Amino acid sequence: MATLQSLDIRRRSASTEVPPQVRKASVEVAKLIDVSKCIGCKACQAACLAWNDLVQPVGYFDGNYDNPVDLTPTSWTVMKFTEIEKGDDLEWLIRKDGCMHCDDPGCLKACPAPGAIVQYTNGIVDFVSENCIGCGYCVKGCPFDVPRISRVDRKAYKCTLCSDRVAVGQAPACAKACPTQAIYFGSKDDMIVHAEKRIADLKSRGYQKAGLYNPPGVGGTHVMYVLHHADKPSLYAGLPDDPKISPMVGFWKGAMKPISLAVIAFAGVFGFLHYITKGPNEVSDADERKGDELAGGQTNSRGRS
Amino acid sequence: MSEDKNAVARYTTAARINHWITAVSLILLALSGMALFHPSLFFLTNLFGGGQMTRAVHPWIGVVLAISFTGLFIRFFTLNFWTRDDTVWMKNLGKVINNQEEGLPELGKYNAGQKLVFWGQSILILLLLGSGLILWDVYFEDYTSIDQKRLAAVVHALAAIGAILIWIVHVYAAIWVKGTLRAMTRGTVTRGWSWKHHRKWFRQEVGKP
């Protein structure tokens, strides 16, 4: 997406400038995906392609209903189907995969291009494509394996949470298109209240482990799931049980940056101080005489080459 | 350039060209790499035609460096094996830094500091090449997992900082020890310089070991 929107920015990648803060903080939004109500029709996928002017090239059949098989630079949401057999019982878990819009986004932390990734005050994490340099650091920063680099323009793409629609008071295209209302959109507080009702309902139907997926390891997310098996999120096509920004990314993008520059600057300063205190190491006339003596007046037989 | 009959040949023209290709590519790599390492240095991408161009061109300069440094390695590795004299020299590093080299062992073509620069850069450039290929998504995205790429990013950054520090030592030594730089610009050094800094090598050069 572009930044020509009426949304204020809370965080901006690779930037030290203080973001604008005068306007009253907007309400934090969230998308709530009720996995238990999803029928796997893929209307959300179609709506996403339509609204965002995307065309997913024809792929290949991988033996299940996932189409395409995984997120791509043009498919920012994909239904992931998981079959779980328990004796004679078959449970079909369908999860709408896509960007989770973390409150502490690993992609934004990893991004080296100023303003290529922004987080709006309403919580949406957005890629600003014209600033993207295609390095793929966001892929390494993301705990959910969401961003995809296009082979066409070497830029990163992912779900925008329809930031352009949200900016003008509309719900995301996927939520609008869902025929079973498995996708809700509203303020994050409202979504949590609604999720609690859904979870109580699921528990009353025998899903004792039903719960809300709003992982604290990434500060909570602005896309949340109601799961019937909230004790094991990884059942749902590998949804991380306890997602966190990798400590390697934390070190690389945290302590290492200032320490490295300080050490390099120190080395330069040390050299300068050494030169002005100890002075240059010069060859004395005595050394030259000794050198001539050793060479014994002979010219260098090899000459210059 | 005038022929100086008293000069001692230290580097051939080919070795000097090899060195300067390595030097220029290392500096360009440091500038483009630092641009993507720290946000406050992102402005350095302007030297390379913007962020996208920097991202695209950095790995190719790395290929030039890897090939060029391999040339230097093949030329010089036999001269950089560690000896007992090097250990003695290192124990007296404090004296060396204070410009008091009297009484230290006579040295061959390289002193222990130069050897450490050589081996340090050899190891770090190997690490940079390996981790750099893992991070070169345009061609090698599909060969490694995301966790392996994360590790490669950390290794690449740490190795680069190490290489830059060694580069600072290398450049400063050439500024500090007068008469050294001409070995890489003109290919020769003076007899006095050879006597003072690399006497054992000098004896071999004049055939009086």
C-alpha cells in the first residue's frame, strides 16, 4: 500500500524520527477470525484478490484443498485445510492464513529501509511498497512466515488489513465477503468481548479447550482467531504455539547495531590518539646506513616489477 | 616513475593490482553493507543509486572480492605461516606500539600483526561469502530455511564488523609505519625500511641470509 491515507503512523521502519502524536490516538482495530464458523469457501481469498487488484497465477494441485498451496506475493490470504483423524472421527480444521498484524512486528524491526514498513496508530502493519528495497529482512523478522518477495519486482507483499478501506471506515474486503460471518472486524476491545461469547458457546458444545489466539509473545495481534483447540494452535496448519521475534533477529536488530558502530568509532579514535601521542614509526638515517651496508652497494638484482 | 636503484622490490605489479581490486571492493562492500546495517547510515545507499540498487549490487561486489581475495590468499599464504619469532613478537606488542622495536626478532616478509590481519581476513571473508550466499535471495532463496537465514544474517553482520575492524588496523598500520604505503603503490620499499622492519626478508632479498 501507499501512505496516502488519513491514518497516523505509530512506528516507521529504520527511522529515528518521532512520529506525529498530536491527534488523539485512534481506536485499535482487530480482525477476529472464528475458525469454528469457517466453511472453507474461499470467498475471502477471492475478495482479497478483487479489492487489491491481484491476479494469482494458476499453480499446481498439492493433494489438498489449499489453493494456492501457500501465501504468495499475490495471494495475501490463503485458506489452510488440516485433516485430523481420531479413530473413526475426522476433524477438518480450516484456518484463514495471512498477516497477523503483530503489536510488536518482527518485520518492522528487521526492515532496513526507512518507511518501507509502518504501523498505524490503529495497529495495522503495512508495507509501503515504493520504499521497499527487496532485501527480504522482513521475511527473517516475521515469526509467522508471512511476507513474500515478488519475483517480478523484488518487493515484499502481505495482507494490508485493507488499510485503505479501514482508513475510510470500511471493513476489510475479506470480512465483507465472508458468507458465514466467520470474519469480524471492529475495535480490538469489541472483538475480544465478542470472542469470549463465541468461546463460551463452543465450550458449551464440548470444546473445552476453545479459546482466543492473541499471542502475548508478539504483544498481541490485530488479527485474532477463535480456535476450538486453543491449547494446540499448531494443529491449525502450523500456527505457532508461542510466536516470538527470533532472539537472533532481536540481537541483530537490537544490541548489535549501536555496539558495532561504537566499536568501529572507538577503533578509529584509538588510531588517531595513538598517532598524536606515540607519533609515526619512521626509518632513521642509521637504519638507512645499515640497510645500505647489508645490501653492500649492490643494486636490487630483481629490479622493479 | 624514476628508477630507484636503491629500492627493494616488495610487490609485483600483478600483486598490487590484485590488492587494489580487493581494497576497492572491500570499501564498497563496507559502505553498502553499513547502509543496510544501521538506519542512520541508510543515506549511503545514495552512493549506489538508491536502496534497491544497493541491495542488488552488494552481493555482486562480494563475488568480486571473493575472487580477488582468493588471488591474494594464493599469493601470500605460504609467507604467513606462524613461527616462534611471531609468538615472541606478539609478547612484545606493547613495545611495538610504543615505537620501541629494538631487540625484537628479525622478521621475514611479514610480522605477526600482518599475519593476523591476513588470517583474520581470510576466515572472515570465508564466513561472509558463505553467509552472504544464504542471504542472496535473488538466486538462493529456496535453498535454506528462514531460521538458517536468520543465523546467516547475524554471522554476516558480525563477520563484517570484524573485517572492518581489521581493515582499520591494516590501514592505520600503513599510515603509522612510514615508508610502508609505497610497497603497494610503487611496489618497492627503501633499504632502511627493509632493515628496520623485515630484516630476515631483506637478507634473503640481497642474498645474504
